[in-house]
Amino acid sequence: MHMGTMGVAGTTQCDNFRHIVINNGAHDSVGGQPTAGVNWDRLSFSKVAEGCGYKTILEPVSTAEGIREAVHKLKTSPGPGFLEVRCKKGNRMDLGRPTRTPLENKQDFMSFLAIEDL
């Protein structure tokens, strides 16, 4: 998502909008170059979301239990809502190219997180 889009999401105050950033601190799919997001102690996506007007901003999470709890809270809180999931860089060695559409990926991701009603 482009930074300008966060401003639009925050100022339109769309109650059913949830924004989940999966932050591995790298451009993993094109060589693993670090991004500004790797500086967790200096760059706060949560503060950016706050500055853009998001109503619900959750603390970053990095564990399976933290993700479960945060997604539940995100589901039940007013939107627009923001959550950063911090994870390690890297991927499977046998990871192929996408074979599904972006819409199918979205539906799969929402189903996996059990947030189909968003």
C-alpha cells in the first residue's frame, strides 16, 4: 500500500476497513534488500497510522498467540483499524510464482485469519 493511501484510509473513516501490515523489514521477493521497516526501534507504522487518522491502532505483534488476540480485537474495534505483524525475513526454497488472483489470495487470507465477516 502506498503511503498516500494510508491518509485516504484514515480520513475517510471507513468503519469496515482493516489494514494489516506484514513487516519482515525487507523486499524479500526481489533479493531481500532491507527496507525502512527493519528499523523497528526508529520507525513506527502504528504512529503513521495514528497520524493518518485510523481509529484503532494495535501494538505490533510477532507471535501466533499475539496475532490471534490482535485479529480478534481488530475485528471487534471500530475502523479504520491498523495492525503490524512483525516477522522474519525469508521464504521457502520451493516457493513458486503465484497461481491465484489477488482476490482469491485476499479471500484465502481472510478465511485463514477467520475474519470473513470484515
